[in-house]
Amino acid sequence: MKGTKVAARYAKSLLDLTIEQGKLEEAYNDMLRVNELLSNNRDMQLLLSSPIVKTDKKQSIIEAVFGSDLSELTLSFIRLITSRRREYLLEGIAASFLSQYKVHKNILVAEITTAVPMDDKLRAKMNDLFKDIDFDDLEVHEKVDPSILGGFMVRVGDQQIDASLAQRIGELKQEFSKNPYIADF
């Protein structure tokens, strides 16, 4: 992602400001809208990153697109970013704000990948994996990837547990390729 450190700093500033003014939940909902629009709309991404389109034109387009959907605080923040010609960072700022919000609220985000869709019994077992971790809320994203063949993969932050059948088969292939009974000449 472009300008990740700068985007994180802007997001942190917005987070601190909204906490100070007591409008954190409002800003969170606004950033959800912004992130959803920008991650699903390539034309808007290209517009914001275009050096040809003038800043005032970008601001008027942003106002027209979001208009009354965003709070005045969030719109003012976006105006500030565009006036400093940093509108190309808006998607990164929104994504960073959402992750910083979850850290602030002590929400654990886990991504669980399985070969087939999970049923309720399996969901309960997966939730048991997280019962010893201290968090206020749990947000689970389920993915289905038939290429893992079986088992599961769990990612929490930058840590991953890979208990997939594909991983185990790969490990066995490596072990069998190192046959200690054949002398190397």
C-alpha cells in the first residue's frame, strides 16, 4: 500500500481527534463507508491519485460522492487531506483507521481459512481456540480455500497457525526427498 507510514499517522491523528471529541463511533462508520467505496471502486482510486485532476475538482467530487453520508468532522478531515494533496492516501488512511480502532477497542480480528465452509460445531471449536486470549470482542473472517485440502489456517495479526493438510503434505515431501538411506556420491 502506498504511503503506509504516512497514512497510519493521519489515521492516528483522526483517531485521537475523534476520541477527544467523543465522536469515535461516528468516525468509524464514516471510515467504513470510505474504505468500502475506495476498495471497490477503481475509478475513484484513479481519480484521487491522478496528478492531472486539480485539488478543488477532487474536493467537489468527494463532497458530491459522500455528501451527507459522512459527518462534518470526517468531511473536514478529508478536506484537510486533499488541501495538502494527500488524497491518494485516503484508502490507506481509512484502512489504517479501522485497524487502529480495533486495537483501541481491544477487538481481536481472526481470519480462519478452511477447505469447506464451517458449520456451527466447528465454529464453536474455533471460538474455543481464542478463549484464553484477553480481548473485549472477537471478529472472525471466514474464508474457504479448497487448495488447503483439509484442516485449517488461522491468522491473528501477524501470527499464523497452519494446520492444513496441504502444509503437512509439503512437509512430508521435503522429508522424503532427504532419504538418509541412500549414500550421496
